[in-house]
Amino acid sequence: MPRAQVSVIVTVRNESESVAKLLESLRSQTRQPDEVVIVDGGSTDDTLAQLRAWEHSQRLPLRVLVEPGSNISRGRNVAIASARGPVIASTDAGVRLAPTWLASLLRPFEENRAASAAPVVACGFFRPETTNAFETALGATTLPELADVAPERFLPSSRSVAFLKTAWQEVGGYPEWLDYCEDLILDLRLRSRGYGFVFVPGAIAYFRPRSSLHAFYRQYYHYGRGDGKADLWRGRHIIRYLTYLVALPILLWLIATKSLIWVIPLILGAAVMFATPYRRLLPALESLSALDRLQAILLVPVIRVVGDVAKMLGYPAGVYWRWRHRQHIPNWRD
């Protein structure tokens, strides 16, 4: 079986508290990378100093590049352009990689006759590492479990994915005009060019969810704005607006009229919105105290509604941005 030559790429900015964890997990891989290329986007803490110390220690085949002011798309493109390997494995700052992460991601390439000829994208998975009731509820509400994944439709996050450098070149790299949802655009462009996506559930990147409701709101606002900028998921956003701006007022009116007919749509709506998060949450409750269990249970609907509202506000902001910049945005669907 040919051994794929692989470059692991990462972008960072102000990750002083987590960068060592990422580097240690790379150093602990059962299949060591041939090189690691990290682009610092202009850290103002000691992230760069830590990276330089690791680079000089030679504990990893690490190269550190500095690209001040770059967004994550630009940082990834710079890292990949500098990478020497024909296979690119991408991950993010703030994660801890399972020891078999890289070996699992490379298996689809090494099972082909030659890594340079393998027309595949290896799709890794991710799991939350939670420390309290809020993070546990957030992970259950927003993140899929392995059982939720349909491998044939799964679009990987760039915190756990591998692809050919030539494939990245063919689709024009990550879209540097986008600051969020950039990995989805790359996925969709690769899929449109006929690359086969292979789901690799053993390639797990562990990460900590947002630690506060405000931080979660900001994250989902930016996700919604990114969807608007990139013209993604129109149908999903329309359904969300119809739910909150049409169906919910009708339901409240039915309740106000004291008509018992409101019970049916309430039960159906609650099942649609909350059944999956609570199914995911139940196994995680065992590790929490009684008080934290109650808190996590009560937080699920709050998190769901806050996330929906954040996207509903972010999406039109992104659409407006796209309209203002319409003459300068490339058609990524071409």
C-alpha cells in the first residue's frame, strides 16, 4: 500500500490557551505528518511565541508562517500553497485530535494505487469536549451524533478533512471573500467537480463548544451572515422565518382564544425542534450533577431559539452585503 505524503495545515490567531494542546495531539499521532504548516493571522498574545518554540524544538516537522490580517480562508490558502505534500489534511485551532486522526484520514488515499491519483475527499468527524451544563446542552442542541450522519450527504468541516492539493487548485481554493461558511463552499465545489467524498468516522477532532450564550449568539449570527453572503440554504432560512414569523403568531393567537386546537401544533412543533437535541442530551446527563442535569435540560430550548434568532438576524445582513458587493463576488457555483 503506497504511503501518502501529507501536509497538515492549520490557521491560528490568539490561541495561546489551546495551541499547545493541538500541537501535542499532532505529536501523538500514530501516523506522523510529513510536515505541519501553521499560518498565524496576526496574534497579539503569545501564540506566535509558542509556535516558534515548537518550530525550533523540532518536536514536529513544523513550519510557521505569518500573514497578519488574513481571514481563515486566506490563512488556509497560504498554508496549502506553501505545503509540499500532495495530500492536505486540514484542522483548526482550539481542537485536540484523536491519536488515529491522521491515519484514519489518509486511509482512503493509501487504499488507492497512488495518492496523487486518488479522486477522493476524506471526511473526518468531530465531537465536543464539554466542561459544564451549558456546553453539554449546546453540544446536544447544535452538533450531530455519528448516528445522525448520512455519509453520502455529509459535508465535512475543515477542522477534520483531507483532500488533494491538486483538487484545491482545481476549484480555486478557499473563497477569501468569505469569513464564515468557507469550508462548505470548498466542499460543494469539490463535489460539483466529481470528487468522491468518503466518510471516515474514526478521524475525530475534539473541540470545546462556545462557553456562553452570548458567544454562541455571535457565532450563529456570523454563520447566518455567511449563509447570506454565499447564498446558501435559502430553503432552510425560509422555513425558519415562516416558523417564527407566521406559525408562532398563529399558535399564540390560538392559545389566546382558548381553543384546544393549539395543543396539536404545539406538540408537533416541539417534537420537530427539540426531540433530536434531547435524544442526544440524555446519555450526556449521566456525567452531570443533579443540578447541572436540570440546567442542561432547561437550556436546550433557550439555545435552540437563540441560535435561530441569531441566524434570522445574520442572514439578511449577509444578503445585503452580497447585494452591495455583487459586482465583485465570483459565482462559486460555476
